[in-house]
Amino acid sequence: MKLEETAGRLPARRRRSTAAVVLEFLGSMNLAITLLVAVAVAAVIGTVLQQDQAYSDYQLKFGPFWFQVFKALGLYDVYSAGWFLFILAFLVTSTSVCVWRNGPAMLREIRRFRLDVQSKSLERMRLHAKIETSSELAGVSARAERLLRNNGWRLRRAEHAGVITLAGMKGGANRLGYLLTHVGIVVILAGGLMDSKLPLQYKLVSGQLKVETRDLPASKVPADSRLGLGTFSFRGNISIPEGSTANFVYLPMGDGFVIQKLPFDLTVKKFTVKHYITGQPSDFLSQVVLHDPRNGKTIEKTIRVNHPLVYDGYEIYQASFGDGGTKLDFTAWSLDGGKQTKGKGAVFGRYALGTGSDARSLELEDFRLFNIDQLPGARGQTTPRNLGPSVTFKLRDAQGVAREYVNYFAPQLIDGQMYYLSGVRASPAEPFRYLHIPAGPHGGVERFMAMAAALHDPGVLKRVAGRMAEAALQAARVKNEKMRARVTDSTVHLLNLFARGGYDMVLADIEKRVPKDRRQSAADVFLKVLNSGLEGVYAHVLAQQGITQPTQKDWNWFQRAVPTLSVLSEYGAPYYLQFTGFKHIQAAGLQITHHPGTVVVYTGAAMLVLGVFLLFFLSHRRIWVRMESRGEGGTNVLFAGTTNRNPADFEREFNRLKEIMFAPLKPDRIPER
Amino acid sequence: MPISRDILEDLDEPSLLRRLTGRDWLWALLVLIGTAIAFDRFHADFGTIQDVLLASTAAGMIALGWFWRQFEGFSLAVTVLSLSAIALYGNSLAAAHRDPLLLFLLSSPVAITWSCALFLLANAIYLLGLAVRSDSASQGLLSWGSRLTWAAVTMGFVALMVRWRESYLLGPAEAQIPISDLFDVFVLFNVVTGLLYLYFETRYRQKSLGGLALLIVSAASLFTFYLMFQFHGAHIGPVNPELRSYWIKIHVPALFIGYGAFAIGAMVGGAWLLRARAERLYPDGRVTRRLPDLQTLDDVMYRYNALGFVFLTLGTILGALWAEQAWGAYWSWDPKETEALVVWLNYAAWLHMRYTNGWRGKTMAIWTIVGLLLTTAGFIGVDVFLPGLHSFGRL
């Protein structure tokens, strides 16, 4: 970076060595600006393209071809990409060369008063004034000296052959600003480099370290994906369940992780989320115990957001929270046979359910104690409502195909009625669709399950259908065994279709069997029969529960249950899991960092801030007063000044000083400017 | 040779202490009394940091008042109006619906509306003052523009003060200094930018730039209205626990002094282009007569950009310190951080070009405007569209 013209002189032309050419190139302004722009462009890429996502997400977004291209360019982790670090290193070099070349001149500028300045160069300055006075040289120079000193100017004086030159200077620290800012940048980047992942990436490339991409428990991770205590700088995460202890963290790398050992054991005694009355979390607290086996020290502390625990250069932050393996009790209702199986499990556990085609692997994934739902209210405000605890789990069939479910413990009030909600989706990209199971008259899902079971019980269907056929024939006063069997069969057929695929399957069946022009009337008849059949099944279920005279409430329940029964086939699982009890165990998500470069970065940052203030709020100003005795008892005075910043301000200051200086001097004449 | 005594007289520049007048001391006394009251009432809840912040605020206000006289009257107006509003509220927000003063002037949504409306009006009058034929009418209009701008800035600051109190009246979940969501910071931007512009008026004894300088504040005022009426922006919601830190009180204002300075720098750049064109087309026209000359405009533009750069640097570094404490990393390449870096690099390049290559005039004026577009796009775009650690301003 070139200096102002006032600071340096052009070197004499001569043959330059290669080193000088390289140095000139590295220190050139154009290179510096190019690098600044390059970093800016890289930063824009890194902002627009979300960084550090799962590779599968990128693949989905860009397609296989561009995914590979972008991956090769390192665009998923721009700031660790080789080319980006190269630009940064280049920037450090360029800035260092600039400081190296201009620094000494800057320091000289602060010290040098330039007493040897020629009157010609003073007269060439934009700000200068001359006066020819009859006052004596000694008096004039004493006045000038006192004037400048009293106004805070540092002064040097030279006297030579009847000429007195005063050189004053102010704000020389402005030049320090140049040094501090540029050195500050270099120091910051150096500190940043100290804290970068560069050494780890080198280990990866050289094969000393392998990224673990499998979903393994920490104890099973092989040794070549583990780092010992010597790592210079890292930032990792660990989720520690309440009551558990860990002495390592996971460092995310590429699309996997490696394990970093810690020199201490960290136990989470308790994790708490504090809430406002409105339900929003107000604070996250982890009560931890840190034990260092090297010196036997034990520290107890509560870590909160914005309040980390710092120990021996390691910083432990409250980063997130999650489930720590909550214990759960549940009942698995089979939706096609009414069988109920009681089970116990814990979050993150896997359990086998059922046999044959109904065999599923139950993967309990998460438990949430609170589910705050924001109900829209007036004027854009919302009213919070707590839906109570829920469990997220997956059911995976023998082919490995899984669906994700979320079940709420408690029934929810919807349009004035209580429903048990169970959300289902086939992939995380979809929203949950909720199965609404109407709660029985005394709560619980028993009545609904009994109804579902009855629909899948051929004996029940046959009996209900038979009774319906009988009643219908009687009403028509027909006695025909064959007819009765046919009516019974078709009713059973309809109920079966409904049980297997709801209304949709019934309608599809009609479409298949009935010619187009008669479909509408046929559908009317069939649905009427189906509904009577369902009512019959319901009456049977009620009778089993000892209710022979259904009330209006019972029939209302039926109206709400039928749509749910109709969509049961889309639920995608032969089970409904009713969770009945839990023992909440949370896990504190902690971030643990070891960043020795931080101090270096802070030093650089302090230099940078101090530097910019000096650079922009101070200006390096100089004033010269050259006084020459005219021999016959008068003095020629030349008053001149320069500044490297803010010329307008300096002009005002200069003119004020000049006017004070010249005021009492009796001018013989004021020469033209 | 004897030196006559009279030649050595009248040279002493009076020292700062001697230059201070009774009014200056009165100002200092008022600030200290206010500080003492605040300390007395709240020191039980203060930690060291808060004590330091309070002391620095007092020192800063005294210095600013001595340095810039108009700031004294302005601060007093803000103080009196804010305290009145707080007193009228008492301990219940319900007063906002009863008390006519709160209802029509001082409750924060109303005060913000006033502030934005006053900015728009001031801008229109400034522009009229630049455009009218008669020079004396122009003088009058520009003075009115200036008064209205002072009123707008005052109302804006009062709104922020009152809003702060309102958030505490709402409850512990909402209690927070009102500079933590997109709506809040737009109000902050308006008042900071307005104040930075007004300082120029005092310093350069020039009011003719107001119409152009305030265009950006008018745009921001319209956006504030948009947020208010489309997104219920004035609603005070619960605060993200991450933002509960004293750092926000220095990090955000530092950055907004930076943004405000860049904004005015860009507007002055626009004024430069306008004047350059006017000089060519109508050398004796009104714009040429009234706007400051090109060199002054160039100088002013540089000064605002330099000021912006200093505070952007400071604010970003304060943010890094906070991030280290809150997230365990002083730099995460979060979209907002990266945006700040891009803006910083842009202005660093601009300043280098001016210093070392001596670039002036048209290119620099255009570059400044492009710089502001970059800053704005980054600021709003990143806040609203890109997920990240700084996504506090989602609509």
C-alpha cells in the first residue's frame, strides 16, 4: 500500500532484484483491494449457501452433479476451505509487507519535524501566508514560539544565518493509527488461524485421523477417530444426561465427527428450564460438577446462557438441551385385533413389537414435557396453551421403512370435544398429519379401540350383518334364505372394505363394480347400508360395555369416531401407542471450547479499535514559521501548514493561528499570495 | 535585543476549564444529579458493569453537551417527556388507554408514529426549502425543516425510553431495552441517523443538505410504519434469553451509529452527484447556489464514512466479545457476522482508495451509495431471510 506523497520519496531508478519485485507486488494496493474483494465474495457465498448442513440435504437441493462440484470447491464449509484460508494467508502476507515497507517511514514521520524545509516548498503549500513586518526578528520568533506552544504544538527551532525556522507538529499519533490498524488485522488473523481447524484437517488428509460417520455410541468409536489431550484448539459439543458423567466432546467434521478427550470429568447433576408465566423459556441452567483427576480439584457451578464456566483454558457453555433417556410406560393397542400389550422403555431405546407382518421395531426418539402451542388471538397477539407432554417415536417394519409419530399423553380439547392426538409422517420433510381419536365418555381410548377391534372381528361383522339382513327382510315381509345370505354377505363385504380402507375403499369398490350411470344411486344405497352396519357394530360394542340404551352423547361419540376409523388405514401402523407414565430425565447440551488464540485475537482487536480511532479522529498536522531578518530592522515571515486529514478543519485552525500571529505585527506591506 | 512586551500578548489559548461557561457547569450538574438519582434508585440491582456503563453514560453526556450545545436542550426535552410518560404510566399499562397525554403523544407506538411523521414532514419541508425560488423563503423553510427534525429525533428517543419502561410494565418476559427486534432497531436507526445529521448542521452551519440527507430516514420511517401496520411491529414480545446481556446495550448502538453514519455518507454522495450535475446544467441554479460546494460535500461524505467505519469496527468487535461469552466463539461465520465483514471490507477498500490512491468525486460518491445498498441488503436481507444466530428480526 503506497504512502501519501508527503511521506515517501520515489526511489531512484535502478535494476531491481526479484525479491524487490515480489515484495512490491505483495505490498501493492491493487493486490490488497483484490484480496479484500475476494474475501468479501467468499463471505457472500458462505452467507447465501447455508453452511455445514448434512450432505444429503445439499444433494437434494443441487442434484448429484452440482452437489459434487460444490463439494469439490468446498462450498459447504467455505471458511475451512483451502482456497479461502489461502486468500486469508495472502491477505496477512500482503498487509505484513505493507507494514514492513511503510512502518519505518511512518515512525520517522512521527519523530521528524522537517526543520530543513525550503521556503520554496513552504510557498507551494496550499495553506501559507507571508507578511513583511517592521518588527524585529527576535520578537517575532518569540511570539510565534509562544503562540504555537500555548496552543499545544510540539516545536523544534533552527537558526541559521539570520533565518529562524520553527517547525510544529500535532497529532503524530495518527500515524500510529496506521500501524495499529494494520498490525491489528495481522494479529487477529494470526489468532484466528491458531484457533482454526487447520491442524485437524492436516491430520485428516495425512490419514492420522478418520471421520466417524456411523451413528455409534462413544465407547464403540475406534481409536483412529479419537483425539488425545494435545489438540491445540477445538470446539465440541456433548449432551450429558442428568446424573451422568462424560470426559469427552464430539467435534463435528465433514459429515461425521471425531471424539476429543477432555482432561476432566464433567457431571451434570440437574438441568432446568425456567419459564415465564406465558410459557416461553426464560433461562436454561445446568448444575455441573467438574472434577480434574490431575490435581484432584472439584468445582461445582451452574452454567447458564451468557454465563459459561471457565476452567484451565477450557470454556463450558450452555448450548442446548435435550432428552437424557426419559423412562416411559406405554400400552400398545393393536388396531386390527384390539390386543393390548403393556411395555416399558426409555428415550433412545429400541424395542420389538408384535410378530409376523405386524412386527415393528419401536424407536423412542424424544420426550417433551411441555408443548406450548400459540393460539392466534386478537390483534396479532397469541395466547399460549400447554398441550402437555408428548413422545416422538418411529415404527420401522421388517423392510426397514419407518414412519415417525408424535403422541400426546393427554387428550386435547378441539371444538369442544376431547381427542387423543397422534401425528404421523413418512419423512421429516412433511408436516405431521394428526389422527384424532375421540376420548371415551370417561376418557381413555378403550371405546375407540374396542370399536376398531370389532370392525376387524369377522364373527362380529357376520352377526351384525345377519341381524341387519333379518330385520330388513322382515320389514319387507320376505322370507328367502338365499336372499338373506346375499344381503348378509354384501354387508359384511362393505364393513370389511371400510375396516381395511375406510370410505375411500368402499367408493373405489363401487366404482369398479357399478356402471357409471348407476353409480350415484348405488353409492347412496351402499353408504346407507354401511352406516347401518357401523351403527350395528357400535351397538354391539356398547352392549359389551353394558350399555343397552345408547344416549345422545354415545351417538355423538359415534359421529366423531367414524371419520377417524375411516382414515385408520392411512395411519401406517398396526398399533396405537398410548403413553401412560414417565420419569423425565433431561440432558444438558454443552459446548466445550479450548481456544488459546482468543487472547491473540483480542489483542489484535484492541489494536484495531485504538488504531481506527487514532486514524480517523486525529490528523497529523504541521506548521512552519520561517522568519528571515531583512537587515534594515524588519522581518519577513512565512507561515505555512499541512495536514494529512480533514483539510477543512485544519484550514480553520491555521487561519485562526495565522490571524493571532499576524495581528500586532506592523505590516509594511502584505505581499500578494 | 529587548523584546517589546506587547508582541507576546494575547497568545494563550484558554484552557478547557477556562472556556467553560456557567451554562456548561449547570449542564454537568444536571447530568450528575440525574446520574446520582439513577444510581441511588437502582444500584441494588447493578453489577460492576452497570456501574461502569452508568458512569460512562454520564461522562459521555457531559462531554457531548459541552462539545455540542444543542445536545443539552435536546437531552433535557427527552428527559422531561420520558419521565412524564413514565410518571403517567405509574405501575400499569392500562393508563395508556385512559390518559390523553399517553394516548395521543407519549405512549411508545404513538410517539413512534409522531417521530416518523415528523421526519417525513421535515424532509418534505427541507426539500421545498432547497427548491423554492425565493432565497428568503428558502431560509425560512430550511429553518423549519431543522426544527421539525429536532422534534422528530426527540419524539423518537422519548418513544424508545417509554418503550423500555413499557416492556418492564408488561412483565419479566418482555422486560428489555428496546433495541432487540427489527422494529425497535428501525426506530433506533431513525433517531441515531437524525441526530448524526443534525450535528452536521451545527458544525457546518448548513441546512440545505437536510432534504437529501433525510431521504434515507424517511424511507426507514415508511418501513417502520409498514412494520407497525402490517406486522404489529409495535407489539412488545417476550425476549430471547440469549439477548439478556449488558452487551446488547453497547453492541447494538455502536453498530447503529455506524449504519447511520454510512446512511448519511451515502446521501451526501447523492448530493454530490446532484450538485455536480446541476453545476453543469444550471451553473447559477438554485441547487448550485444552496448546496455546499463539491469539495465540502466530498469532505463530509468522507467524514461520515470514516465515522461509520470506526463504529462498525467497534460494534463488530464488541459483538465478537459477546459472542465468545454467549456462544463460545468470537466468530462463527454466522450470516450476520459475515455481512458485517463484507460491509467492513467494502468501506475499508473505499477508505484505502481515498487515502492512498487519492480517489475523489464521482466514483467515490457512487461507490458510497452502492456501499449503503450493500449494507441495507445485508442488514434487512440477512435478518429476514437467512437463518442464523442473529435471526432476531424475523417478520
